[in-house]
Amino acid sequence: MDIPFVQAHSSNYQKGRSATIQWIVVHYTANDGDTSMNNANYFQGANREASAHYFVDENSVTQSVRDTDTAWHCGAKTYYNACRNANSIGVEMCSNVIGGNYVITEQTVERTVDLVRILMQKYNIPVSRVCRHYDVTHKECPEPWVRNPQLWEDFKKRLTQKEDEEVVEKKTVLLDGKKYTCDCIEKDGNNFVKMRSLPQAGYTVVFDAARKLPAITSPQCRTFVPDADVNVQDAIDTLREVCGLEEQTIEYLRKYKYGDDLVKKLAKGIAAS
């Protein structure tokens, strides 16, 4: 993860630590549409009387205080667990206001999960010592996760879920009606073709129901016939590729009284010649 460092002003944090890192505290910024860099720049100003180690938005993470220094993010007169500024890392999530309520977007949550996982592994911190600001001081922070505790429970589950391993396999797909072998990823029973640039090139990626294979067609090519079986589809491809028949001609042949049987016979005769 690429995390730029924008140093907070020295008046906003304490140099060094008096304890080892044992906790990770998750906060929210209580802003509307802010960014990680906005916040880091703000804490470059003097006498903010607060700070955090990391700020997270939908697209980025910015570090403001080094892990080896003490950020002022969860200090209070009364505490409800063993977490303190001196033994914790503070992570602030940027927020939005939607319908009059604070919201942490899914993209920000996902990026926060990634960051917290990295910190958990780096400092050997179990999920039981990842907490909300609310759990430390009873301040309503992150407010959406205090208002709806299930969101917090879901976040903690994601921290311990085993990440799916990406297994790349060689599989056959149809490109312009021809069979090609390419890299595919199978996940949850679905095949994903690693050809991300094809849609930008004007190709259409669909599923050929007749052959039960992913099919990729260019704008100039006829789309596959959804009501045809495998033999008919093969015959249509032969007529297109060998004879150069256009879509209208093939559709005319299919509508003739002998229909798909005629198409198969023509293709068989061409293949045998």
C-alpha cells in the first residue's frame, strides 16, 4: 500500500512513545467529503491540540504522525479499556453526510480494512485490541458505527476473514467466434477473463449459452445466437469464417423452411470440401 507521509506540526503530537504499540483505534473525521490529504495538510498547522497517525479516504491513505511517535487521538479523563494514546495507533476515516447522517463509504471502509490488517500483522495486534474511539472513552466516534453497532461488528469480521487467493488458470474462450486459450480466474463458480482492455477496444464480453463458454466479440462481428445449440453455432461460425456470410444472410438461411438443418448441412459440405 502506497502511503505518503505528511508530517504533522510538532505541537500536535508527542515525540516518541512511553509504551509499546498494543492497540489500533478507529475514528471518523466528522467532516463531509474530506480527503486523507486535506486532513494531513490541516494538521501541519500549529496548535491543533489533536492528531492521528493515519487518515483514510476512498482513494488514498496519508500518514501524519510516525508510528514511533504518540498521536493525540483518544485522550480523556475517564477510560473504559486499557487503550491509551501511548500504546495505540489512531486511524481516522474520512466521512460524508448523506440524508443528514454521517456515512463512511464502502470504499473508505475497504481501504481501512486493508490498512488495519497491515498494522495488525506488523505489530502482532489481535482483533480483540482493534477498537473504536467509543470503546476507549465513550465518545460517539465513529458515529455511524456507534449509531449502528452492526457496522462495527461487520468491520471486525472483515479484519479476520481469509483473503481469497487468486488462482489463475488457462481456459478456453471464444474471441470473434474462434477459440482461444487465455488466463482466467474462477471465483464463486464464475469465470473472470483477465482482458480488462477489451471493452475499451470496443469488444463485448458475453456468455455463449450454446457452448457454455465466455464469448468475446468485436463490434464488427455478429453476436452469438442465443437459441442455437452447439452444433448450429459451430455451423454458423464456419459459414461466417470460411464463406464470409453476413448476419442477414445467415438469418435468412435459418428462417428458410429447413432452418438450422440447412445451416448444418451447408457447413458440413464446406468442411468436407
